[in-house]
Amino acid sequence: MSKGFYEFFCPVKVIAGEAALEHIPFELSALGASKPLLITDKGVRGAGLTDHVTGACEESGVTMVAVYDDVPPDSSTDVVREIAELYRSSGADSIIAVGGGSVIDTSKGVNVLVSEGGTDIAKYAGAGVLKRPLKPFFVVPTTAGTGSEVTAVAIVADKTKGVKLPFGSPFLLPNAAVIDPRMTLTLPPHITAATAMDALTHATEAFTCLAKNPLSDAYATGAIRKISDNLLKVMDNPKDVEGRLELAQASTMAGIAFSNSMVGLVHSLGHATGAICHLPHGMCMSLFLPYVLEYNLSKGESREALAELLLPLAGAEVYAATPEGQRAEKAIATIRDLREELYDRCKLPRTLEETGKVGRDQLPRIADMALDDGSIMFNPAEADFDEVLSVLNQAWN
Amino acid sequence: MSLQQIKLQAMSQSKRLYVTTMMQVVGRALQSISEQDEEIRKITSVFPVGFVFSMQVLPEGPGFALRKNADNSLAFLSELPEEKPDLTIYIKHLEHAFRILSFQESTAKAFANDRMLVDGDISYAIRMTRALNRLEAFILPKLVAQLAVKEYPDIPLPEKVIHGARIYLRVATNLISQQVKFA
Ligand SMILES: [Fe+2]
């Protein structure tokens, strides 16, 4: 089926591969910047990852004017304000974010404040409020999953009001995403697995949900192929530089895909479960992915798309050996097999029960919350409360 | 002016007329259905009382607005409010509004196709989209409604017929009384 209409947008320069970090000084000077503020978290700094970045810059005579290394996993407007003050007092003229989803979202918020002025970031919440480019901004992802380096959105919690502020604007996008295999080389196995499954979910939902389009499809299938070719290799050999780079690129490609075609019910369920039971996002994705795909298939949706995904998921031989009518089911089975392999290697939970953090009595609340999640709009099959609850029950054990 | 230009202008005028009328019909029908249908009131129950929802075509309308009452029903506002509504679904162009309101493109599809944007809380927008889907199922013949919504809700026939008839009736009487007022 050809798509009647679509939009596709990704103006982020991608700088990827060995010694990619060493391109940062040149890229900074190309934008007229020389005094970057580095934003990260304690874990990333403790693992010595920021040293690679500062080292690469110093060799070219660029010194960080300040480093903020205390971004919490669930960032807030207070943290954004604190970092904006540091930016101003240190005389910085650009931002380098080194970290995962929280660091990147926080840095997007900081860039809004330091570019637009003031201390109240809530003023700029919503879609399309920003009207002009912000300060030079680079993102160095340290997990291969979220894809936040190529998404034009950020979520920052306002803890005093107890609300999550959404920001959406193309100006939130960094000038460049710098993908260097050194940054993910030391990721522990369970995080490698969970974040890769997040990326796999981004690509799979981008390819199966309502806003799919030919350009995002190309990124999605490319990402899936890289993940299925490399994830288990990296799990078995964490120091596999090439494999790490492939996973990191897959994450960015999946990010480009889903930021242009959105995600679906796996994410609605994941967001709700994450909020209520405090489970990591990637773990939720891995957990729900096959159940939601089965649900969509049972409602007569996604058969063609899933059948196509068997090729990047399982390779040409399996694809060719599977009769056309069974390819969709085989694609889901391939994802299930991958989850089994990951469970063997790092105990990544396959069911809600296995997480040990979800009570069966919480499922109705999760279902309720998932129904209000933004991503449910783009799921190919409609789902009401009872249907969402039955998917949750399927995922229970 | 060439014949082609005249034709285009006439087409655009009739589209505008159609969209303007349908916006009114949908707005009024939402009020009617919210007074009678428990499900719709469940959908609106999380909105604060006085919450204003609007749907507008960019750049300057047409559109409609509704305000939530204490009993979770929705009151149709005869004019678009001066101050910014709590939630607005903007349709980017008259042509897109025409496709949506003539049920050639479903609301979910219209969101997926970037025809519409949300100004306000996205979870509220999803709830309003559900309300619109339910409304469409009520007031449209099944065949047309299936085009407009992702899934036709499983409403037993008598209920649907009764509801549908009632809503048609309310919409018609509302429109007629309005016309009488203006006449
Ligand atoms: Fe995700």
C-alpha cells in the first residue's frame, strides 16, 4: 500500500565512527563556538567517558568552561535552571551533552533557557513555541537506545507542580550527534540488552504504526538489521568495537525512523508501566514488544509490515524458507527467540512477573494510564480498556 | 478571470461552506451526545470543569468550541472564545479539514499524516479524538463510519439506532432554532 501523504524531517548532522569525538572541536569552530559547557551524569563521568570528550577537545585547544555532572535519572525544571545558571556564570557559548535520555532531555531544556533567556522553562512548553535557532548544541550518546539525539522533543518534570512538561520544536535538535564506539564500549550487559531492545522497538513500531512512510521505513529496516546482526555478538563479546558502533548507529537510525513516524502501543504500555512500577524503559519495551505485535496481528493489522520485517530480523535464508502466509508470525517468533537469548545472558525479564516489581493488581491502573498515552494514537489497531488489560495479562506470565 | 479560475474559486467556496457547516454540526452533536451518552462523559471526566476544547482550521477558522460542565457533559459555544482554549486541535488547511469532515481521512490518520496539530495536553487530545470517533459512529452509517474511525465500536444496533436518531434530531433542531434566530 502506498502512503498517500507524509512528512520527513531530520536536520541533525551525524558524525559516526572511530575517532568521531575528535571532530567536535572543528564542528564547534564551524559554528563560531569555543567555550562549551559539558553536561553529564555521575555514572558517565565515573566511568571515565567524559575524559574521552574533554581529551579530544583539549588536543585542539578547546577547554570546557564548566562541567555539570549531576543530572539525575529523572530530571526536573530545577536541574535545568541550575545548569542554565552555570552556563551563564561560566561564560559558555555552547553545550555538549554526554549521556543517555535524561542528560539529553535536560540539555535540550538548558539550551532553551540559555538561548531564550529567563529562568522559567515552563513558558516554552508545548509544541512549536520556539521560533528561532538555539545555541550550538552537540550530543554524544552513551547508551545505544533512546535515539534522543535525533528527536525534536524533550520531557522535563516540574516537581513542585507534579507535572511533566513536554517540549516539541525542531530547534531542540542538536547541531550534531556524535557517535563514537568508545562511548558504549563499557555498557554493562543488561543495559546493552535493554537499550538495544528499545531501539528495536522504535524501529519495529515505526515500521508498523500508522505514520509509517518510505523514508522512515528505510531507516527502520536498516536499524533492525544492524541490531539482529550485532546484539548477541556484542553480548558475547562486549569489547567488540565494530559491533558496538553498529548498535549505536542502529539506535540513531531507529530514532530518525520513529521521530518521523511515531511509536505505538508498546510505548503506551511501557510509559505507563515505567511511571507506575519504576521499571527501566528498555526493559518494558523488550517485555511488551511481542505481545503487542500479536495483539495487532490478531486485530487484522500489520500482517504485511511484519512479514516484511522478517527479512531484516532473521535474514534472507529464513525469510525465503518461510511461506508467505507465516512470515508475520515468524517475525514475532524471531523477536521472542532473541528475548530468550537475552534472558539466558543477562536475565532481561520476558514477563511482568519476572521483573519482580509489578503486582498483578496494578494492571488495571497501568491499562488506564496507557489509554491516555500519546503514542496510542498511532497504533495500527484500536484498543480499549479491556483489550489493553488483556495484553497486560498476556504479558504477565 | 478564466473559467478555470472561476471553477476553482467556486470549489473552494463550497468546501469552505461545507467545512463551516460540518464544524457546527460536529460541535453541536458533541453537546447532544455528551448529554445522553455515559461513555462520552467517562471520556471527559478527567477534564477540569470549565475546560474549553476547540477545533479550528488554520489560519483563521472555521472552527467550534465546547466547554465542559460540572456533570461532564459538553456545552457548545456559539462563538470561538476570545481567550486561548485549554486544548485546540488545529487542522493545517481547509482542504485537510474537508477531507477529515467528509470522512475521506480518519482522525487518527489525519494525525499520522501531520494534517493536524495539538495545542495542549496530548492525553486530552487523545480523549477528544475518542469522543469524536464515538460521535462519528453514532451519526454516520456504518459503511462511512468505518472509513472515519480505526475500528467501528461494538454498539448493539437498537442502541445505535435510537442514539443516532436522537442525535440527528437534536442536531437538526439546534440548527433550525439557530437559523430562526438569525433569520
Ligand atoms: Fe523507547
